[in-house]
Amino acid sequence: MKIYAVGGAVRDEILGLKVTDRDYVVVGATPHEMIEAGYKPVGSDFPVFLHPETHEEYALARTERKVAPGYKGFSFHASPTVTLEEDLGRRDLTINAMAKDAHGHVVDPHGGQADLNHKLLRHVGDAFREDPVRILRTARFAARFARLGFSVASETIDLMRQMVDSGEVDALVPERVWQEISRGLLEATPSTMFHVLRDCGALARIAPEVDRLWGVPQSRASHPEIDTGVHVMMVLDFAAQIHASLAVRFAALTHDLGKAMTPLQYLPRHPNHEARSVALLQAMCERLTVPAECRDLGVAVAKWHGEIHNALRLSAAQLLALLDGCDALRRPSRFDDILLAAVCDHHGRLGFSDVGYPSQAYLKAALERLQSIDFGAIALKHPNDIAEAIAESKQHALQQFIDEEKQK
């Protein structure tokens, strides 16, 4: 039995990055021998074991064979006769196909170290085309390592494009697509993931609502970058820069989907794009099985971001409609996230990265004014028309707030 560290841990050690997870491959062992040594079996498709003390994953060396479409269409073969080189040969990218033995010697049969030096994401071999998830993983790694200057090798982009053209991407199940997209959204430069997916044609298949944004013009006065796709990527990367949550980043990605469907006669303006964005976003979330937290925040931001940007010009009635529509009183922390997404939208424009955004503080102060109302006292005073009395008190408080703000 020989044990090797493999994959991301080896890659990140060479890059000088912090290693958070370590995986191991075991060569020359049987499942029975692993169990006898105290390892706990957890694998369903192929033999994977947890170390009895560290609980790190140890997988028996294996090969795989494509037997059906999609990422689940594989049969696996694990036995003591499978070599380390055979196991590494089934991996996706050369930088993930290295191993290190107990003495620190790196086994690198596919040139992973050279590709690290050249900052290239390159596929190991033609078997890459058998698993469409590898397109998503490659795009995600591109987003992770873009800050280090990495790019996807041209031959790998070509192969990914062939996989899209052959329809292999269409076999992806929605849950797997969302898993990879959500992980990519949390990377340091998430826009790179979408650029790679566009380059190979995959984005039009898995998220056409996003893909259609490129080439859609906006008013130069408010959007010097003009192109809606460019703008949305700037918004998304700003959200990453401030370490926003997944839900906020998803809202940043999807807040302007409706602009792709603006009738041509209105361009470069986009009247009522918010309502179109909500409809497209809801359909996209249902198709990709997006979690409720991301979906609900995305819908709220898509619907209300225009009003949030114009907050200082709203009447008391309009301001109340905005705060009630965002459920700000009952869910103030979510309202903070809605405002944060709007902040990203504001700064994610050419030349606006350092321009102040007063709407955020203004709306937080307006909410604080509503929070100071004694709703219990109002209910006791008006037991027969509580809802109307509360609505009137809210609007009156907001009118006072607006008047005071104008006097500052």
C-alpha cells in the first residue's frame, strides 16, 4: 500500500497558497485492507474512506469509463492493480493531476508544474470531453486564479466548445450546474467564470438570461461602460471585492436580466426593465433549483433597485411602498443585503468605483424612523382599524423624516 497526497493540496502548496483540504489516493490496497486499518468507508460509486483520526478522504486508485451521457454516466474500476499514473490520468486539469509521496516527491506525469509556471489551465487529455461538469469546473478555477494571472489554454477552450456543440452540456442536471455556479460566484474574480463560459458557448446553454446581456446598450450618461453585460460583470466583481455573501453576489448577477428584453425602440433606455428582470429571474431560479435565500434576495433587488437608487427623490408614500415592499421592518438584515446589492450596482460602473452612494444611509435612517414607532400603542388606540392607523403613522413618520433631511 502506498499513499499519495493528490489534487488541490499539491497544486496550492506549489503556488504557496493556504491548503484547507487534503485528499489522498491509495495505491495497491483493497477495501478490506482499508477497513482493517481502521478507515471508515463512505464512497457510494467508488471506494472512498475517512482516516480514523484526521477524517480526511482517502480514495483507492481508480479508472473510469464513459457509459452514458452526462456527468453521472461513468463506471469506475478500483483495484490494487490500478497505478497512480492511471488514476491521475482521469483527472480534469494538469494542475490538478499531480501527486506527492510521503517524502515530498512530486509525481507529475502531465506537466502540471510547467502549466503552473506558465499560468495555464489545460486539460489532461481527451477524456476531458466525457464529463461536461469539467467545463464548469475549468471556468470556476479560472475565476479563482485570475488574480494570479492564469488563463485557460486555447486548446482547452476549443475542446470545451466542441463539447457544447455536441450537446454534452445539455445533459447536465440543474443541481450540479448550480453547485458549480454558486462556488464560482464566491471566487475572487467571479466575472472570469462567465467570460470563460461565454467563450466556449456554454453560458448560452445553461444561463441564456445572463448570456443575452452582452451587446445590450445603456445610456452613456449613467453607464459609461455602455454594454449591459460589461456592467453586470463589474457589479459582480465589486460584490466579490467587498466579500459579499453568495445571495448578494447572485443578486448582483441577476438584477438587470430584463434589459436584454427591452424593445429596440426604447434603447438605450430600459423602462420597466425591473418587472421583466423579476420574471426572467424567477424562471431561471426554478430551472436551476436556486436556493430560496438567493432567489428571494435576487427578486427583491431586481424589483426595487431602481427605486433604491432614486430614494432621495421619493415621496413619503413611495418611500413607504419601497420599505414595505422589501419587508424592511420584519427583515432588517435582509434589507441590509438588498441595499448592499444596490451599492454594488452603483459602483459597478465605469468611473463610479469611488463615487458616493447616499441612498444606502438615507434608507437605513428612514427604516430607523419606522422602527421608532410604537405600533402596540397605535393598535390599542385604534382597535377597529389597526392596519389603516399603522399605515398612516408610517407615512406621517416618513414625511417628517423627509422634511428633516431636506433641512440639513
